[in-house]
Amino acid sequence: MTDSEDQSSKERIEEISVTEVSDQVLQELSGLFSNREPETVTEPDAVVEPIDITVTDVIDLVNVVAENDTPHDIDLPEDDYVVIVDPSVDEILRSEPIDPLLNGMAEDTGTLVVIDDDLDRVVIVDDDRPDSTFEERQRRSRRRERLQKVKWLKLAGAIVASVVVVIALLASPIFAIRSVTVEGNVYTSNEVLAGVKKTLKGASVFTVNTGRARELLLADPWVSDVRITTRFPGRALVEIAERVPIIWYVGDDQKARIVDARGHVIAVLAGWPTKYLRVAGVGPSLEAGAVADDVYRAAAQLVLALPDELRPLVKSLEVSAGGELAMTLAGGTLVRFGPPNDLQSKLVAVVVLLRRQNPSTLAVIDVSTGEPTVQIR
């Protein structure tokens, strides 16, 4: 299309010709837009001057007529016409018509708008169809969850299997104990030692029940403490700490009870021993493994505390019916300690006194009150 044709087309668009109208319609238009009383047309063939009105004015007029609902039969003469000139007509014709009901919905994909003949009703159908990949994503998500569960189950199974294999390997005869060595035993019962060896031999060095073997040994009155260690590939070492006998006394049954420094009765003998100091008098008839009275424990601790210069001079110890402790020296001197308390300071006073005087000249040394007193022969 040439520039001249385009220009002529624009000029034709600027003027919109409305079909010929009657005198009555012209009078109504003149009254609405000119603010003056309509003039009576006397001659039907009179030429009406063109009125400049805009498209908006025509639309308002149509709305007023529609609201009044007044039908008009209009016979338009062939020679009558009205020219409507509006500067914005060019732009309106160029642009696409936009329905206000659809404003904001142009970009809403998947939405179908149906406008009924009655402009007051608009039906909007939302074509909300699910995404074609939604179900696929759901299936992938569930598959990942299943794979994750299977992974953890496999890991747990592998751990359990490994533990079972390790336990089976450690408990196998390959690492069984074949040799048991016992150290420190002098008075420990041979029967107890045989039971301990039976418990240890054949068991794995990794899973052997050393606690059971230790309990068997501690049940022996002579045993004070035990330590059991295993050595790869098949050895076990048993170290025994036995109690040390300090004193002995005669019970009501005329049997000797040997007592250690803590007052434990470690043995009951039918004969009378000669290696240990005797506590004169008659004491309770206790079984081996029992604990003697505090006065016998104090007597044993007193013997352990004797200095080397005084130990050879001690002949025996005595326990009175009232629970008082005494000591007899080889020369016949009697040393009275009284109640078995504060024996350390009492023994120090006796040693200092014997260093100053000859024991053979002393009949009695009394430190029961804390202050030493003597009786000369």
C-alpha cells in the first residue's frame, strides 16, 4: 500500500458516517449536546448542519435510551446524515477491543471465559488440569524413599552380620586358653585352684569369664585379692595376694584361730601354731572367713607396729573379759594398754620408758590412761 493510499484511508477513518436519521432524532441529539431547546423542523427536506459529537457521547445516549426502555421506530431519510468526529477514533480503531470483564485474565492460561447473551452473567470455567509430570515426580519420590529404606536395612543387616562373625571368631577354639599360670599362692586351697583352672581352660582369651574365676578365689579365706589377665593367643595368668597371719587365739572349742591385721579369721587349726604371737585367754569360736572382735584386730595391729628393738622382748598378748589389752614381756614385765584405742601413742610411751630403764627391774608398766606409771620389783 502506498503512502497516498494510507493517508486517504486515515482521512476516511476520521469521519464516521451514521446512517440517515429523522428530524425527531436530530432534535433529541441537539437538545442533549447543545444545552438549548430543540428547534422545530418545519421542512422535512431541510438540510441539517453536522453536529460534532464524540463516540463517548453517542454511547451515553444509547445507554440512556436503553435504561428508559423506550422503543423508537426510526425512519431515516436517505439524504439526512450525522457526522461524528472524535480525535481518539483513530487510536480506538487501531487497537484491539478489550473486554473489561476479561481484564487481568489474558495471561491466566488454562482459564476459559464464557460470556452469555445476557451481559450481566459471565461464566468462568477454570481448566485446572494436573501437571502431566506431577504423578511422575510422585513416583520418583516414593521410589527414592523405598531405596533409602532398603539402603538402611542393608546397612543394619551388614552390621549385625559383622557382629555375629566377630563373636563367632572370638569364641572359636583358635583363641582358646590352653595354659594357666598361678602366682603368689602359699596357703590357698588346692581344690579352689583346680576349680579356677577348669573355669579358664578352653575358654577364648577374648570372651573368658574371669569374674567367675576371681569369685572362686576370693571365697578362700587365705586370699585377700586376685588379678587375672589373659595373653594372646592362649595363656592366662592368675596373681594371688594372700593374707598375712599375725596372731592366734584359742576358741571355746579349743581350736586355734589365726587372725590377720584386719581381724579376718583365715584358718582354724586343731593344733597350736608356734610362728605367731598368741593372745592369751579364750575367744569366740569363729569359722574361717569370719571377722573377729575389734580387740583382736587391735592386738594384730599392735604387733605390726612393734619396733624392731621391742619385738624380740614380747612373749604374748592378753585380752581381758572387759575387752582390755595387755602384753607380757620375756622377762615377766606386764604392760597394760587398757581399751584398744590410741594404741600408737601408748606404744611410743612404753618404748621411751624401756629405753630409760632396764625391763628386768620393772614389774608393771601401765599406759591405759595415756600417762605411763610403773611398779618396781
